[in-house]
Amino acid sequence: MQGLWGLHTYVNAAVVRCDRPAMLITLPEQRFPVTHEWLRRYDREELLREMDNVFEFVHCRNSVVALVAIFEAAVSRFNSTLSTLGLAPARNKYKQLLVWTFGLLETAKAGGSASMLARLPQTCGDLDHARRLRNCITHNNGSYEQFYFDDTIENGWVKPQHMKDAVRAVAAKEKIFVVNAVFENLLLSHIEVLHILHNMIQRTFFGHTSDYNYAIEQKPIEWHRILSGRAIVGM
């Protein structure tokens, strides 16, 4: 997820600083490939102009989809490993995995700072919010649908989160517009919850008594490892 955050921030910076005429000449001329065989006529100046108009929300929307996929894979691996060891019930669907995750975190007394633990109901609400946004984006052509509200996880502990003016937007089935500030909040919540969850699993199931803490370790981000998954980059 830190890799996604680095990529998201990098692309934002590149778009702000890039030279538009230089970008224009790197785009395909006149025809745009859409399959291995088909080319469609297009205007590259129009593509550049319209991309500038909608870049932030398209970029953020795509990043939300990627964020949810990454987090889902992580908690799925946690659950699969624990269930194989007979330490947790197996959960398959992402909503079920989040319910299981929230159940572990609801009683957390350690695993993060006092302020991180105190805001768990809200950050967990952000996780479920991102899941519902992802489902609308991928399954409803990027538009709100009633399941944005109906599929909310409500267990009395998690604080459900919604987009501003969501009631009207859902009723009108409007397109979902996500901006950088919204995506940043969702991403930071995912990283924070995953950090606490990992520490809680280590404590609860494997007898660890100390938590990993980035602030104490003061370890810098190793971007080559995060972005490539390799100790040494050699593509």
C-alpha cells in the first residue's frame, strides 16, 4: 500500500509539472489501439485536454480500486494462514473478512499508539467505505447505487463513513467523484489498520509482547523494495 501511495503521489507530481506540448508528441497519432488488431480514430489534443479536466477523480478512483484489492489480499492471507493452523474461522468474501478483522480489533488494547487505537472505529469505517466505493465503481460503472448504503457493515462499534452529500448522490445515481484528500484519508486508514492488525495477530496467536513501530525504528522508506518487491532492482 505504501507503494501505491508512492505511485499515486508521483503521478500527481508528474501531471502538475509535465510539459503539455512534450506530452502531446508522445501520444499515438490519429489512431488509438484498443485491441491487438483494432485501431480507433481519435484526437490526441482532445485526449490531453479532457484528461486534464478529469484527471484527479479518475486517478483517485483507480487508486481506490487498487487500494481495496491490495488490502483484501493481505487480510485474506492472514485469515487463510490462521484458519489452516486452526486459530481462526475461514472467511472467503471480503465483507466477511472485514467483519472478522473488526472483531479482532474491537478489543485491541495494544498494537498501536493510544490515538491510533482510539480512532479504530472510524478507520475501520473507512475500510468498509472504500469497499463499498470499490463495488460501486467496478460493478455499477462508477456510479452510486443503493447498496452503497444497504451493504454497510454496522455492528455498533464501527463508525460507518459516507461521502458528503451521499444521500442525494445515491438517489440520483450520480457518478462517484473521489478527490486526493478523500483517497489520502482512505489510504492512511488502511495502512494504520493493517499495522495494528498485524501486531494484534502477533500478540494474540503467537505470543509476541512488543509491537513494530515505524516511529521508534526510524527506518526510512526503501522505495526500491516497496515498488519492485526486490532487494536489488534489476528488471
